[in-house]
Amino acid sequence: FDDSQGLVEKSEMLFREWIRLYVTQGSPRDSNKAFASFIHDLNASGILKSDDIITRFFRVCIQFCVSQVYQGLQAAKASLPSTPLVRTKCYQSVDALVRLVALLIRHIGDNSTTQPKINLLNKFLGIVAGLLIQDHDIQKQDFQQLPFHRLFIMLFQDLNQSDPVFDTIGTQILAGFSNILHILSPLKVSGFVYAWLEIIGNRTFIARMLALAADHKCWAMYCQLLLDLFKFLQPYLRNADLAKPVATLYRGTLRVLLVILHDFPDFLCDYCYHFLDAIPPNCIQMRNLVLSAFPRNMRLPDPFTANLKFEMLADTAVAPRVLLNVGGMIQPAKFKADLESYLRTRAPVTFLSELRTNLQVSNEHGTRYNIPLLNALVLFVGTQHINAIRTRGQTPSMSTIAHTSHMDIFQNLAVDLDTEGRYLFLNALANQLRYPSSHTHYFSLVILYLFAHSNTEVVQEQITRVLLERLVVNRPHPWGLLVTFIELIKNGAYKFWAHEFVHCAPEVIKLFESVARSCM
Amino acid sequence: PLQKEHQLQFQMMEAAHQHLPVSADSERMRQFLPRNPYPTPLYYPQH
Amino acid sequence: MVNDQFGMVGLLTFIRVAETDPNLVSLALGFDLTALGLNLNATDSLYPSFGGPWGEGPVRAEDVEFPVPQEYNISDQLRYGHEFVSSVREKLAPLKMNRYKEELLFYMFYTYTGDVLQILAAGELFNRDWRYHKEEKIWITRAPGLSTVEKGGSFERGMYYFFDPISFRKIPKEFILEYDKLEERPTVPNNF
């Protein structure tokens, strides 16, 4: 507000001059000569005199670019169908502004102090974000993603070119962009969601965040961005019937996840638990995609190997990395304290009967249970159990996991919960069936144990349902899931084929036969 | 059913779906500069 | 058996629906992820050429940025004046259009738009009996060994080769050729 008199006109005039210089003297990669003359004009006009004036100058320039793009797109709509040429005309002022900002960041301060550069970058990103949110709220369904999208992605590319100055602030550049994209998450600015995914799925962005930043410094930031996306998708994916805009977004998300699975499987392995809490239970393929990731240096044994001895694999002794604070997620504190007490001493005696209540959040069908809490509980109890067994000098097996406080909890959950709760609990167990590891081995045993020792067919039926639905979906399928299911159907001890639910309908029989054929 | 907040978000998403980003939006403009500019007939390719 | 959505009957429901309305179960049964335009069997990383969430395939080769020596960026050099370019040009062999294969001539015609090279290439193609159709905006030549089927005062009909700049190949086609639609010999500047 309250721009000083003439500032807007002066800023626009200067910016138009810069655009002219950028087009006539600059090049796709280099505008140093143009900048060298322009910076004098900026100084002389007082634009660089104070933080406040620079901020207003940026605001005016961004608004100019946005308005140019809107006019360009509207003119195209009014005349012919939008052609690539019309669209590229919209890029020019945006690209010019991006180049100016990149050069200002490069040259501000001196090379020994990087803070002014970082401050200027964050200032500019913040102004773009603020104007974006404002435009989104004002324009509503007429909001255009293009100018903001291009401002962000082109600036990102300019600042990530090989340059000794930008290299010294590389991590801060990535942090700045991640932060602003988190602020502009689809939950906040839903009209920007497609451009937002285009940015975080951009090959340069993926390269910088996942491949090139040393020591995986940016992995946590990228994880947060994916979680923002999953949380946005959640309510729309809970309904089976996907509207076209949601289907488009979902497919785009799958493409990005596939690239990450192929190129950075360790990232999915490390942040698996974070993602599983955010992916809705009915998104089976997306969940399988995350669960199928295995460390790059690992060679998976063929799950269809005859007589595969899971417990003999060397990887069975190794626990996967768990970056989530699982214990901290078990709330409230009294519940955690009672849980730990029960695991140690099987007291308080009321713990098991109260367990269900602690996991329920509402009475509304479909959202009755706290899924992240259930996932954390399963993982916590399981890892405690593995440690307890190892402390006794043993390894997890059908006999060592039996008759323990840990198995009491799992059996109680299997029996006491209603069908929805049991389905979610069994999902939480099946979520641990990944690549060969101590967790996959242990939880495979737990699932098979529950199947074998259940006194009601309902539990066995739902175990079958949870495993089978993860197998009938299109690939990929996690290794641990395949190994567990093969064991269930091949090992006569489980009497799998004797159950009524296996033969309940011709389609189910056909399905089992088909899955069994591919397994055997 | 979607909560009201999600319905509003969906409306914005639906509108944005009419203007999906295209790949060129994320790419640098490629400017070809003629080394020796020469006026060519308009019916020749110009780009 | 469990009589709600969380048992085998629930699974059976969406298997049955998949036969009549597959879109309704796209989340449950998933997509064929090999049909999303990604080469999942590639041994190299996919991200350097990833075309984005809605790309149908990898990006075009010319869009993949790669750091090259500054001297290679001739376009940048041109902006700053012609000194560097002139000095390089003096070291290059002179152009001899009549020595170049057809492929190269077409490449020059379609790439060097607005440049004298486009005219020079057009001139050489004309010498080799190619004609530019001003309306179709495409190069045509007679198919050798095939005579004209019909000939009038202002037109002829027969088999011709069209040069397709997309597939970069000659494609035979029967065509009615109106002579006034063909470009005359291009005016090639003398000093090149």
C-alpha cells in the first residue's frame, strides 16, 4: 500500500527498458552486458536505496508480468485457438524479470557474505507467493497459473546453472524454493496445483533436490512436498469415482513417483512410513509403488524361488532405516506409558480391552480410526518385539513370536476390532512387507501366525482380502507381499484352500487360480 | 461426501484443469539467430 | 463371511465392476504403469530427460541442458558482436552447395529460417529438379522412371516424391500439379 508518488510509473518504465535490453542485448543464457548498463539506471533512480523500495519495485514488475500474461492469454482466447506462438509471447516479460532478479542476487553484496543474496532471493519468492495467493483469491476460477509457474521454474533454473556464486548458496536456494512451495501447497492454493506439481516434478528440480544435493540434505524437504500433495489428494481419492481433474492429478503424481522409484528408491525406502500415513488405504497401487522400493545396492532374491528360506537370507538380520519418530507418534502420553508397561509386564490388565478406544477418533463410517496412530502402534510393538526376541539370543520364528505380550496386542486387535478397524490393522501389518529385512521377515511371520491361530474365519478372510487386493492390482508388487502370500497358499499347514471364502464366487476362484499359477 | 472446504478447492482445481501447463512453460525459449539474415519468401518456413 | 466392504465380498464387488466400469476401480486395480511413457527398464536414470507429470514421453533432446564450453555458444557470441564469429568463419572451408547431399540441403532449408543459407539451399534444390509448392509449402520432385499420367496446359498429374520434413524422408504420392503453384528459380544473392 501507499506507494510513493511516481514509484509505480518509474518502476514500470525501468522494467520495460530492462525487457528491451534483455531482448536486444541479452541471450538465452547471458545478460551480463545488458545488466552492467541497467544497474546504473536502477541505482540512479533510487530503486536500490532501501528494502522497502526494492520490495515495491519487485511487486510492480511481477504485477506487470502477470497482467501481460493475462492479456496475452485472453487475446488468444478471443481470436484463434491458443497457438504455441501466443504462449511463448507470454514468456518474454517473465523471463526478463527472472534474469534481472538472478543477476541482482548474483551481484548483491560481495562474494564473502552470502546472506544478502539469500535474503534477496527469499524476499522475491515471498513477494511472488503473496501476489499469487492474492490473485488466486481475487480471480477465483479465472486464475491463470502460467505467470507464477514460469516465474518460479525459470528462476530456479537460472539459479541452478553452474556458477561459482550460486554454488556457494546452493542449499539455501533449494531451501528457499522448497519453503515457498510448501507455503503454496495445493491445500492452500488449489488453483495452482497443476503448476505446482509441474514444478516439483520438473527434471531440474528433482535433480537438485534428490540427486545433486550432498548427503541427501534436501530429501526431507522433498518428502514434505510430496506429503503436501498426498494430503491434498486424500479427500478426493477416498471416493472411488475419480473426477477428471483428480484423475489427471493422480496420474501425474504416479508418473513422478515412478521416476523417483526408478532413480531414487532409497528416498522412498527412508520416507516410506511418512508416505504410508498420507496415502489413503484405497490407493493400493500408489501404496505398492512406495512399498516396492528397495535399496539400490540390494539384489532381491526371486520371490518365486522354490523353497525360498526367508530366515536364511542375510538381509533378514538387518533392520530398515526408520526416520519417523514412531514412539513420539503414540499419543496421548498415558496411552504410550500403558503400552510400554503392558509390553514389559502384561499390566495394566485393562490395557487390551481399552486398546480399541484409544485408536478410534470418531463414529463416522470410513474415518473411525486414527490410521497414523495405528500404523505407529504396529511398528512400535513390532520393533520392540524383534528387540526382545534378539535380547533372548533368539531369532523371530513362529514359536518365538508366540505367547508374548506383543503378540497378545496383535491378536487382541485382530479379534476385538470391527471389520473396518481390523482391515486397517491388517493393512498396517501388510505395510511392513517390503524388501528383505528384519521387519519384513517378522511381520510376515505375524500375519501368518494370526492366520494360523485365529479362531474365527473372519480374521482369516480379512487377512486374505488385504493380501489379495495388493496382488490383483497392476504392478509393482512388493517383494515381502509376494513371499508371504506364496507361503500362505503353498504351505499346507495353513489349510488355505479349505476355507469357504476361497470358493465363494467363480470370479474369486478364478482369481486365486490365476494368482496361484503366477506364484507357482 | 466432500466437506465444504474440499468442494471449494475442487472447483478451483476444476477451473485450473482447463489450463494445464504445457511442457514449453518450463523450458527456456530457444532463439535462433540468423547468422546472415536475408529476406526469404513468406511461403518458406519462418520458424 | 464378512458382509461389508472390508472382506472378500468387498473385493469381489470391485472385480465385477471392473468388467463394466473400469474407471470406477482405477484406484483399486491400478493402471498399467508401463504405459505412462517412461522406460522403466532403462539402466540409466530417467529424471534427466523426464518430460514432467503430463508429458507423453521424454523431453526433446534440444531441451536437455548440458554445460558446454562458452565458445560453443555461438548464439551468445553473436550478441556481443561478430568478432569471434568472423574469426572462426575465416578458418572454415567455403560453402559448396553443389557438393552437399540432398539431406543436408533440406536440413539447411528447414533449419536456417530467415538466413541466406535457406535461399542457397533452395537454389541448389531447384538445380536438382526439386520444386517448392507455394501452397502446400513442401518440396516436390518427379518420381524417376514414372511418366506423367495426364498432362494439361497448366497442370499435370502423376507420381511425385514429396519431402516430408517431419519424418525427413521422401514419400511418393499421386498428385495433381498446377504449374503456377510452383516457385520459380529462387533468387540467390551473388555475393554468397
